[in-house]
Amino acid sequence: MEGGLEQAWHWYPLAPLGITHPLAAVQADTLINTWIVLAVMGVLILLARWALSHKKSTAAFIVKALVKNYMLLVVESSGTFVYRYYAFIGSLFTFIILCNWIALIPYVEEPTKDINTTLALGITVFFYLQKEIIKVHGLAHYLREYFAPISLPFPLNILVGLLMLPLKLLGEFASIISLSFRLFGNIFGGTIILNIVHN
């Protein structure tokens, strides 16, 4: 079917352009489950906002306790509290935990059991870290880490930096893969165990 569901749960959005390679396919079930997680997250945000408007309620106390725990998580991770780190880590942590818990709803599966989801999260974290490194240390320091990582005299440090550049890039790429496969392995392993228990 042109531009539609060619097989069950696989969508080829570029099919009208003649691109039907498996790498161009979108797993529709993962996409649907991710949107379910985002919808649940949106509802929880609205409920948290409502709870905070009733300052002396139990719900407000629970929301404030969660916010404080996220603040402690940021302080433990970065050594200080910076709101932009808090917003990123809190959003990421909430999204991942909801992706893992969403399987409690019948007929809904964890989006994080798909390597594409965890890879997307790993790439997001990687680019966020690069942006923050540049923001804190400056672009010159960031490029120096890639092209002149060793304290040597001027022409020699550039030469050694260029020789080490492939290793540096490989290390950065490996960090994305490591972040992705760590989360994917945990969730996929849990899914297999649950399937064994149910069968």
C-alpha cells in the first residue's frame, strides 16, 4: 500500500517517493506507544499543576516531594543545582519511567524495548551534553578537546590531535551506543522475562 501500512505495524512514510528500504520503515506500534506515554505525561503535568494550585492538599505535598527528589538527583549528578539541568534530567527521567511503567496497561508495550527509541534518547543526551559543554567552556575549548587534546608545543599538538581525532570520534559514538544499549538491554531483558512468566 503506497505510503501506508504495508505489513502489520510497519509504516513506510517515504513509499510515495519510492523509498521502501527497511531503514526507512517506522514501527507503528512503537510510535503509538510513545504517543500514549506522552499523553499520560501531559495528563500528569496538568494534574500536578492543579495540585500545586491547592497548596495545602496532599496532592500538592506529593508533587513537591517529587520535585525535591528530582532536585537532589540533579545535585548528585552535576554537583550543583542548575535549572536547565533540572528541566532536562527531570523530563528525561519522567519519560523513561513512564515508558517502563506503561506496560502495566493492557495491550500497551514499552516504547523503550525498541532500540530506535533508546537510540533516539541516547542521541538527544549526547547533543544536549555537547551544547552544555560549549555553553560552559566555550567553542574554542570544545574544539581544542578534539583537535589539540594534549599539552604539547603548537604544531605538534595539532598533529597529534589530528591523529587522535578518529579515536575521539569513535569514543563519542561509543558513548551514544552505550547509553542506548544499556537502557534497551534492561527493558528488553525484562520483557523477555515477563513473556517467559506469562507463558
